[in-house]
Amino acid sequence: MERLENWETYKGLLREARQRGFIRFSNNYLDMDAVKRYIQLGRTEYSLDGNGLYICTDEGAFYRMYLQCGQNEIKLPRRDKPVLVRNVFRQGEMSAAQKEVESQLQGLGFSLYDESVQILAKPLDFREDILAKQKRSERFLTRFGLNIFYSDSSRVEEIIWLRDHTPELKTYHFLYETMEERRQAAENGFFRCVSNAQGEICAAQQFYVKRNTIQGNWLAVKPEYKSKYGIGAAMAYHSFAYAIEHNINSYFGWVVRDNIESIRYHQSIGYEIMDKMANEWILM
């Protein structure tokens, strides 16, 4: 594969792929800002052959592959780390092309890594109820010396260590970030944490704000604080209160489709289960 050097080259690749008829399937969900960021970081490669266009982003522990192909059988370039391919579709509406690509991925040695469904909360629609629940949940936490706060950049390494040592969180869901990007995210207020009476971080959450929507990324909780203090619900209501404060009415996330307990829990705190689903295939 070749290093993708600039935005103009990327646009030219997309144009040539369309001209070659590679329009039957695409899982390229990257927007312009994301593409330019990966190019600037020097973490994007591509391959264009008679079977399709392959865009590859280096996420550190793995590669994320974006395909654009036509009728021919896909032939993925060899990689030196695990490769993840994500296929997003509407419930009950996976196209014939999507089914065919998933079948081909399986034939190439990929295995189904995760099946998720999108969830959405609309905090502005339930403003008073959410703010009341936020206050109650935070009062409950304070009884145990727990406090929700937004971290600054000085504690980013501690937060990432907690994330990386939480078994429930899957490594292949984390997008690559430099430490400088993480510190900037902290200064922007995008790391929400819970501390105990000694000031130690016992839970942390990262989120993003873009185009008047919020995307929840992950929530890490130390084992001794799980299922005991209602930290998950308290963080959710605090998240919704943040959205209300900033006049944002779309808070998105993803949950595993067959985890009924998790789905019911998210519904109980105000999330709606959407019809957008994702299958993630990985080649180790």
C-alpha cells in the first residue's frame, strides 16, 4: 500500500474509483475532517487495483479498512497487524452487496468481532426530568465521597490507563489519538470523571461534540466501584445535563446487540434503540 499524502490525492482516488465502477459497496464513513487528520498524522495508506479501492488507517494496535468495490471479488492488501472492517446497515435492510462482502470477508479469514446497535438520547425533550435525576444521582454519590468532575490535561495518562485496563472495553473500538490530542480534549472538557474521597479517579468517560451532536465513546469503571454506587446512571444523567446546558439534543452511542441487559438499562435511563446497526469483522 502507498502512503496517502494529501487531500487532493484522496479526492482523486474516490473519483477514479467511481469511474472504474467501484460503486456497489462502500463502508467509507470518514468525513473530510477525519481524512485530513489521518493524512496529517501520516497514518493513512491506500491501494487501488482492478477489484477496488482500499483506504487503511493505522489505529496503533490495528488497522481500520475502508472498502469501495464493484462486482469483482475483493482482494485485501496484506497487513502486519489485525485489520478491522465495519459494515453499517439498517435493521432488516442489509443489501445484497453488503451480504456478499461479509461473505467474502469470512472467506478471507475474517471473523465477526462485534455486532452493535446505535442508541440515541434527546435530553432537551426531557429537560426537567433529566435535571432532577442528575441532582438525585449526584447527591447519592456524595454520600460515599464520590464526585463527578471534568478532568484537565494533567490526569490524561491516569484516565487512559484506567481505560486500557478495563476488560469490558474492546481495544479495537479505540481510534488512534496522540497524547497531545488527548490533552487538548481534556482542556476542552471532554473527559468526565468520578473521584473518590482521596481524589483518585475511579471512573472515567470520553465523549466528543461535533456538528451539534454528542458521541459517547467509552466508560471505564474500576472493578470495586461497579454495580454498587450507580456510577453509570449518574454519569449518563450528567452527560445529558451537559447536552442541555449546551443546547444539544442528540446524544449517540452504540451497544452490543445481543446484550439484552445493557439495552434495557440504556432504555431505562432515556436512550432510544435505533434501527442503525453495525457488524465489525476482524482479521487477526
